[in-house]
Amino acid sequence: MVSKDHKSLVEVTNLSVKFRTKDLVISAVDNISFSIQKSEIFALVGESGSGKSVTALSLLRLNELSNGYISSGKIIFSPSDDIQYDLSSADNKLMQEVRGNEISMIFQEPMTSLNPSLSIGTQISEVFVEHQKLSHTESKIKTFEMLKKVRIPEPEKQYNLYPHQFSGGMRQRVMIAMALSCKPKLLIADEPTTALDVTIQKQILNLIKDLQEEIEMSVLFITHDMGIVAEISDRVAVMYKGKIVEYGKTSEIFQMPKDAYTRRLINSVPRLGSMRGKNEPEKFDIL
């Protein structure tokens, strides 16, 4: 299942993730394998609780903050042809260097990630100060550049505004600007458009695609929406109850899905014109 060519940025092999509770150990991800190629958009799709977000957080070892741990498997990260890290066993020092610099992440609701008491310019500037050791003046100039890059108009005026003064779509652009400040090799996008209306969702998806091509980074896109998968991803892995049930090129999976769960996900996507001549939506067959 996992490719072994030089184009792979991430190789996940036989990964299992568990969580300790007071009384028992819960298995969240069960022996999954996949690869993310350089300069591609890879989608991990499934319903809530399928394990897709836990899988994404494992790449940054963030599950450890909530009593999660990798019980088996490897996560090989290759930021260049001559450098490889096994993130599943890396020490804290290496993970601190990887987080933000090599791998960045954006989440579904930016208001939970942005500091409400600091201006958005200050928060983006801190990334340059912390990770690239730039001066205040240099980081401010870089912040203006990033705000322009994510299509926020008049960045000099927006710099001193606070998160609550931005719309949901604009806050997500701020989060993207922060995530891409260090030009990471991999951007993890965990349902970044779910809380947005359809028009803004489309704009954010287009922005991610444009920046992915411009920076030549890879994207791990987490979603429950097969419509988004069809629009944005090159390849996809379908997760169900902690396992990958289908994996391959997006076009091939949509044309000929092999797993019944994948077919149900595809059938859940509304079809243009499906209500023509009807008073209510047509129920799709559950295969």
C-alpha cells in the first residue's frame, strides 16, 4: 500500500494510535498505511470518529497532549532527498523543529487557534520571530507579504485588527498565512472550510490549491465531504472505524469505488439537477 519511490514526502506504515483513559485503553487508529507524495494534495476522508484527525495529529505527535500515543508503526518524513526522520519515535527537540517549520496545521475554527487579545499582525509576526529569528521590523514586512499572499486587502490597515473584527473566511486566511509563513513542506488542513458558507468555502479551497502550487508544498486535507475530495485532491484514503478501507487516485475511486462505505460517501454528495420535477430530495440507495 505504501509507495517506496523518491517522491514520497511522508510514509506512514502500520500506524496504530491508542488513548489511555482512567479505566481502559481505546484504539483510535488501527494499523493503517499510506504515503503523501511531494507537491500533491492528499485527502483523508471519513465520518466523525473515523480516526482521520487522530491520524493527522500523529504526524505532529499532538495526540500526546490528550493521553494519546503511537502504539506501533512508523511515520517517515523526508523533507529533502538526503534527510529522513521517523516522527513516530523522534525526541521533543526534533519535533519542536519540525512543527511550524517543516509541517504546519490549520483547523476548522480559527477562533479557537487565534489569540483574541492580540492583533492578527502580531500573531503572524511572532511566527517569524520564533522560527526564523527575524527582527520586529523584518517580521512586520514579512507579515505584510503573507497577508497579501492570502489575498487579504490593504494588509497595512489589517495588521492591527483583532480576530473578532474579521469574518470567518478572513480569519481562516489569517490562519493560512500563519501556517505558511515558514514555507512548510507539508500543510495539514483539518476540515478548514466546514464552518464557512459555500461561497467562502470555494474561495478558501481555491486559495489552498493556488498556494500549494506556488510554494510547491504537499497538503494533507482532512474532510468528511466527498464533494471537496473530488474538487481538491490528487489521491485519497477513506477511513472507517480507525481503518483505511480504500486508497488510491481520486479519479479512480470516484469512477469505480470498491468498498461499500466509499460508495455510500459518494452517494451522499448532492447531484446537480437531482430535485428537478420533485417536491423533495431523492433518497440515494444505500449499497
